[in-house]
Amino acid sequence: MRYPATRPRRLRRDEFSRRLVREHRLSVDDLIQPLFVIEGRDRSEAVGSMPGIERLTVDRLAAEAETIAALGIPAVAIFPVTPAEAKSDDAAEAWNPEGLAQRAVRALKDAVPELGVITDVALDPFTSHGQDGLLDDQGYVTNDATVAALVRQARSHAEAGVDIVAPSDMMDGRIGAIREALEADGHVNTRILAYSAKYASAFYGPFRDAVGSAANLGGGDKKTYQMDPGNGEEALREVSMDLAEGADMVMVKPGMPYLDVIQRVKQRLQVPTFAYQVSGEYAMLNAAFANGWLEREPCVLEALLGFKRAGADGVLTYFAKEAAGWLRG
Ligand code: PBG
């Protein structure tokens, strides 16, 4: 043979043919922007370990929602920073109709009704111990009592007008219990995005700083409910159970270290599948950008495109606004 029988490089030679044969694309339709919300008026706070990310007061959410919607981003996910005095062992602040999350939902839906709003359903921002559930007298996160509390929380979010509740707690049976309660309340169109395959990851550190749960958690971990990083098949079982219980969409979290899990879920179950590029992934990339070791725009866009190639329908990412700006520009 005097020449290669096939030359894949021919199609790579020019931008026009690279564009023609490109298999996957990232668009603004794929992005969800997380937002941290704080008490107070007309102020914002930087998050030290997440450069460029700010916690905002509820009155500043309207302007933020307008910016995000103008960029074409379909939805935001809100995370309240609960003041220390509102935290308790029973996490009652989680279903306070005047709680930060509930007020944030109302403010966002008033300001920009067409922007989708997602709330996190889990107790960690509200518990004095920083765990996602309620503790029994041995200090174990108890399942069924926690599910009852999560149901109260999800109902109060739906009452406030949220579009999507996203249980991120990993208790057994919570999707079914929440779905049943929402149906009973007449919230038949409140969607459930289940954090089905959420791993006990070391990449959540900056988020726990951002919402102020790190100190409460102390040296504790979440290994008795979040998944073991060594497991892949178990993710399919978790996703299948959540779908059977009424989940509309499922999530794999964290993102980049778990692309294989996203691919398996999408290929085997063929349901709307989301990835969460978590705070540690954001912090890690930003540290490299700040040092001049990596270039910002191409690295962010490549990392996000990787989720699409793996099979994700969308990505929760702290880069959403920035990426939307680049994709539109
Ligand atoms: C709460 C929750 C966490 C994240 C989202 N929801 C933290 C945790 O499970 O400890 C992490 C998100 C991130 O790191 O960006 N259950």
C-alpha cells in the first residue's frame, strides 16, 4: 500500500468540513446557572473558593434573572445560605414559607416568569450538624423521618411556585414520597429532577463554604447515603428506582470524574439526563486559569462539550453565564 486507504484528516482540514461532520454541540439551551442566596438587602458577597461567584440578596435576584434570561439560559438552580440562628436539629427552616429559598422562588418567578426555577431538596443548609437528613440518637442519618421532612420542604417549594424540585439528599424512597405529596396538593406539573447518582465526593468543598455548611459538618462525611465512588452499576439501579417513583429527569454528580456514569445512564435508560459540574471542578479550573496554566474559554467550552458527548442533555454549571456569553458571541 503506497497511501493510507482512508484519511480521516481530510475532513479535519478545513473549518467548513469540521463543522459539517461535528457530532455534538453545546448550546445555551443546555445550561443551568446555580445561584447562592443570602439574607439582607441590596448586597452581594464573593465566595472565596469560587472566584467570580457571588452570593446575592433576594432583592438582587430580579436583575440577575433578567441578565440570565437575556443570555438565553433556560433555568437557574437556587441554593440558600441559611443564617446560623435559623439552623436546628430538625431543619424546620427548610419548610418555612418565608424562608430564603421560598422568597427567592417568588422573586424570580415574579421578575422573569419564563425562566425555569429549580430548588434543591435536602436538609444540609438547615441542620445544625450539616448533614442532609435528620440524626437518630446514634448520630446516624435516619431515612424515613428524613423523607417526611423532605416532603414538607418540597411541598413548600411547590407552594412558592417553583418549576422543578431537585432532591439531592440520596434518601431511599424520597422521589415517590415527594411525587405523591405534590400530586395530592394539585402540583401535577411541578417537575422532579432527581439527583439519582450523587456520589460521596471530595469535590463539594467550595459549595459547602458557599452555603456555610462546611463548619457545621466538621470532619463528618456523607458516605452512609451518598454513593461510593467505586460504583457504576449501582447508579443504574438508583436511576431506575427514581424513574419508577416518578422522576422526570435524572442527574449524575459530580461531572467530569463521572462521565462514564452519564454515558451508561443515557445509553441504558434513555431518559433526560443531567450532569452537575460541581464547585470543586469550577475551583480547580479557575485555579489553573489564575495561574496562567490553562486558557479559560477553550477549556470551559471543551469541559462542557464533554458532558454532551457523554450523553448529558444539560449541565448545571457555575460557568453557565460566561459560557452563554461565548456561545452567543
Ligand atoms: C446539598 C448539595 C450539595 C451540592 C449540591 N446540593 C453538597 C453536598 O452534598 O454536600 C454540591 C454542589 C457543588 O459542589 O457544586 N445536598
